[in-house]
Amino acid sequence: MHDARHLWLKAGLLFVWVLVTFGAVWFVRDLTWIIGQWQFGYWMVAQGAVLMFIAIICVYCAAMNHFERQDQAAESSAASSHE
């Protein structure tokens, strides 16, 4: 079951995903530093976006674990108060 916490988390992470995906591509022309044989902008789109997506997944997993622990604590306190 998804409550408001889960939906806000998903909306926020999707917003970050959109910013990374389209923001990096849009502004990559301005990143003209050279790293190795490629411009920094090429590296940013090719590698940096993938690393950001992995970070988004890690944040989502950590937040879901936190939410599940909160839900379990609330259920156990509710069960103990009914007895």
C-alpha cells in the first residue's frame, strides 16, 4: 500500500531523474573542459548520468527501508495497545 510518503518520494526522485537526464544534455555544450581525449560534457552525459541514476536507486532503497521500519514500529505499538 502506498501512502503520501511513498508518492512524494517517487515524485521527488522522478523530478531529480528528469533534471539529470534533460539538464545534463541541455547544458552539456557549455562544459568544454578536456579530460583525456573527450570533452567533459561527453563524459558527464555518458558516465555522470549513470552514476546519478545509481544514487537515485540507493536513496530510494534507503528511504523504503526507513518507511518499512516506521510501519513495523507503528503496527507493533498498535498491536500492543490493543492487548
